Amino acid sequence: MTSRKSVLVLGGSSDIGRATARAFAKAGYDVGLAGRDVGALEPDAADLRARYNVVVGVHTFDVLDTASFEGFVAGLAALPDVVISIVGLLGVQESAQSDLAQATAIMRSNYEGPALILGLFAEKFLGRGSGTLVGVSSVAGDRGRASNYVYGSAKAGFSAFLSGLRARASRGGVHVVTVKPGFVRTRMTEGMKLIGPLTVEAPVVGAAILRAVESKTDIVYVSGRWRLVMLIIKTLPEAVFKKLRF
């Protein structure tokens, strides 16, 4: 019977998910990798086992299949110490403006699904009296911009959910972390024009999540520059903000 702590990474096949799983495994955590394609998770699971000598399991999880959530949680062999939701969908703003299916997928992938699954785990953690929940949100949720307001609005909702859950769960021994990575060089952002000084690599995000969990930080801007940038953006008068082209 292992005495190590355990982490469950929802969205384990994403670049940030893989980097986060590696950071926790290196720190000695047993790891659960969850995603839609278990086959895609197996090579990473094998690598983590060999590299860090920890227990690694893989699980099928679809953030859009909310009807399966209760069965997913009940089917886990043991309740993890930490659950991290990294699932999300950037989508295409231009398409989402007129394509309801695209807009729905973006909203459900970034808000409904992540909020519901973390809320479900929160109830289990509160019943136990311990645990940490991590939601990867986005700086895009700090203020809606013309170029990505469908995605940004979903992340804003997720951030608000995490804020309220944190206030409630803290009374029962459960910690909730909100992570706002900003630009991350991943497959999801491939082809996008990223701003060098505001862009980080996936392992930087993974390390920041680990630090936040172990130090019980509430809100994390992975790049400190983003905290200043978003402070400025949030304080711009609406008349000025509407004229900006970004």
C-alpha cells in the first residue's frame, strides 16, 4: 500500500497535462492520466513509471459527456489527493460567432464540463475533509475581447465558479487553485502569433501548478507579466476598450 500522495490529471494527453503529470511524478506523486483516448495516454504513463518509479494509471474521460461523471468518479480505485482540470478547447472565434455547435463545444469544454467535474470531486473531498482541486482557466476570462469572447466568456465563468468554490471549500479543509497560464507554446496555439515576453513553455505551467498545490496558493498567473497586463486591461474605460483591435 503506497503512502505517496496522488494526483489525477484531467486532460492528460494535452501538452500542459503531460508537463503537469511529469512535474508531479518527479515530486513523488502517484499519477492518474485521464482523457478521451486511453491509447494516447499509455506511452506517457509508461514513461512516467520508468522514469520516476511511481504508480501511473490511465482513465477514459470525456469532458462533454457530463452524464458519465458520477460513474467516472465512482469507478476510481481510490479518491486522489489532488485533481487538476486542464481540459479545454480554444476553438475558432469567427466560426463560433455564427455556428452554434462550435460555440456550444467551446462553452461546454471550458466551463460546463470542468466546473461540473470539479464540483463533484469537491463534494467527495469535503466529505473526506481534505484535498486540492486545480482549475486551469485563462487570462482571456479577465475581460472579454472581440477576438475571443466566446472562449473568454467560458473561462470567465470557470474562474468565477472556482472563486466561489474556493470560498466554500476552504471551510471544509479543501483547497481550490485557479491557474491562468496566458500564452503557452503548445499544439493548441500552433500557428498563432504569440508575444515572446508573455509566452511560456508547457513545463513552466506544470511546475507552477505543482508549486501552487504545495504552497496552497489561490490564484496563479504563470507569468507575472500577465498580472500587470490584465490589471491595465481591466481598468481601461469601456469607450477606450471598444476601440482596441485585439
